[in-house]
Amino acid sequence: MNWQENLITDTGEIAALIQRTKRIAVLGIKTEAQGDQPSVYVPLYMQRAGFEIVPVPVYYPDATEILGEKVYRRLADIPGEIDMVDVFRRPKDIDQHIDDILAKNPKSVWFQSGIRNDAAAEIFAKAGIKVVQDR
């Protein structure tokens, strides 16, 4: 398979990917105190829509729960499978998470609106992970 086929841009393919997704690790989630920011209200919306959210904050060392769910500091520490890693990090900050994401081997990685890191996307796609950028 051509690795570029793992770079998902087609709306229909994105919809199909979402339909196959149940458990989402949110890398870079913030706490409810920052509820006006997309890294809080987007996962909250997804949780209310029926997705299981696994919070993986980068900051907030004292937080043990976000959105009522146990916090993990690394993706690799999350028990069980992850369907998607939803990334709320600046493009340049994604590189420090590549090894952790690869170690967890999610089915997909989603870079939120405004976030593109083509080098990281290529690494994930070549590892067989579906990638959505800037959506």
C-alpha cells in the first residue's frame, strides 16, 4: 500500500474514519478552567456525542481528572487500544510526541484546525496510521 493513502483529506473518508472511532486520546487537552479554548470544548463536545475521551494534558501537572476521566501523562501509559489521537499542539511541538504516538499505535491521528506538520504526518502514514491534518 502507498503510504500517501493514509493521508485522509476526502470528506467521505473522514466521515467513515469518525464512524469507526470510539476511543479518542486528546493530546494537549487543557482543564475545564480553560473551557473557552478548543482544546477543552472540542473534546467535551465529542464526549457528549458518545466518544470515550482519554485526557493526555501536556501541562497542568496537578490535574488527575479532566472531563471526569483519568489523566495520563503519556499515550504509551494508556491501557487498551486507542482509535484516534486528537492533537492540540503547535505544529513545531508535535515532533516531541512522535515516538509516544508511534508506541501507542493508534488507528488514526487528527491534527486540529490550523495544525499541520507534514513531516510528522508522513512518519505516521508510513507506520500505517491514518492522518487528518488541519480539520
